Amino acid sequence: MAPRKHAVVPPFRALDPELGVAERLLAAGNPALCAVVALLPDEHAAAHRLNGILADAGARPRLVRAGGAWRIVHVPALRGAGELVAGAAGLAELVAVGGWRRIKRCASCGRAFCDRTNGCTRRWCAEHRPHLDRATSHVH
């Protein structure tokens, strides 16, 4: 059996502020970004929808399939593209760095969120995520 390869996990804070905007918009139920997540697990359809959001505003990044991964291609941006485009760009950058598996739906309510955990193990949105103090309250 071949040794298991471990993926390198980037510091996702390097993708902010756009990723933070994407997370806030997803938490608020933004219809455009939630429509992207609703297409998963069909990555090509989700990428097409996300690229459509970016293209409509003339935004610079686009997701392109390159072999077995996704990468970002930059095109000229329009001024004043707005918050939705910043959020869409944040999602595109997250997908390029961490894959579509980083965009999930809450196990409790179905709300879309971005998983920034090292092991990509998060299952709940911020509202339903168990608090750390609950998990460590029995540890002495």
C-alpha cells in the first residue's frame, strides 16, 4: 500500500477580504452565491454559474479546469463591481486553493458556508457550530 499523501492547507486568511465577504454573503443567504453552492457536487455547473457572476460585472478572476484541479485566470475588472463580485472572487480563490470540498452546506439547516478547517471537517454553519467552550468544558 502506498503512503497516504497529505494536502497542504494554506492560511485561508490570505484569501481575505474577499473570502470573508463570501462567507458573510453565504450566511445571509445571498441568492446568487447560494445558487452556486446549490449546483454542487456538479463542479463544472457551479464553476459556470460562479464565472457568470464574475463575467457579468467584468470581474478579473475566472475559474478554469486545469487537469485534475481548478485554477484562477485573471481578466480586466470593471470599477465599482461591488460586494457580490468580491464574494464570488473569494469563492473562486478558495476553490482554486482548496477545491470545491471547502464549500459546504450546514448539517443542521442547509445554509452554505466555507470550511477553513485544516482537515476540511467542519459540518455546521456559524450559527449551528458547537462552541469550543462546550467541547472543552469537561477537560481538566
